Amino acid sequence: MISRRAFLGGLAGGLLAAPLTAEGQQPGRVARIGYLAANLAVADPRTREAFLQGLRDLGYVEGRNLLIEYRDAAGKTERFPALAAELVALKVDVIVAAGGTLAALAAKQATTTLPIVFAAVGNPVAEGLVTS
């Protein structure tokens, strides 16, 4: 079974690889991640730390070559659409929908061009997030 750290590290690598490869590795370029959360105050801090460690393992360090724009619904899932739209307006490279199915759906409704990475979605095909 894959560890949480390995999974999140692979996830982080995948979400940053496509935008950076498409544009070429420009010196001094700062990768921008939009992080859409359900409630950061009650989230397990180990999950976020594993995500950040996975990024560091790939050479992405917050404050150096990585900027993460956090948007927190603070337990109010009806805020997801507006928060997702904010992230799109900020021109992030990718959106991480860390708030489950509703966050992923809000991100999908907010953009057709940005990659969206999500977790904690029971059936992404049935929810219309992916085709297969």
C-alpha cells in the first residue's frame, strides 16, 4: 500500500509538471498553486505538511519558487464557487481541490483551462469530474 507521503508527493509532482513543462523551465519562475480547502482550522495538519514536503522533495519551496494561494471555505461549502473563481482570477497554474467533491465541482465550474487535482472524491466519474 502506498504511503500518504508518497501519494501526496506524486500528486504534487504531477500537478506542477504539466504547467512547467508546457512553458519551459524559466529561471526565476514561481509556480502558483491555488489550494481550495473546506476548513483548514480542523484539517489534519499532517496532510498539508505531507503535501508541502512532497513539493519540497521535487524542488518547490514556498517563498522561493512556489506560491500557494490558500482559499478556505471555513466549513461553509456554499463559498466554494466564489473561492474557486478567485483562484482562477489570480491566474494560478493549477487548483488543488482539497475540500472533497464539492470543492472539486466548484473548481471544475470555475475553469475549463486550468488543471484541477482533487482527493477525497468517492466517485469522480459519477460526479462528472472525469470521463473515465
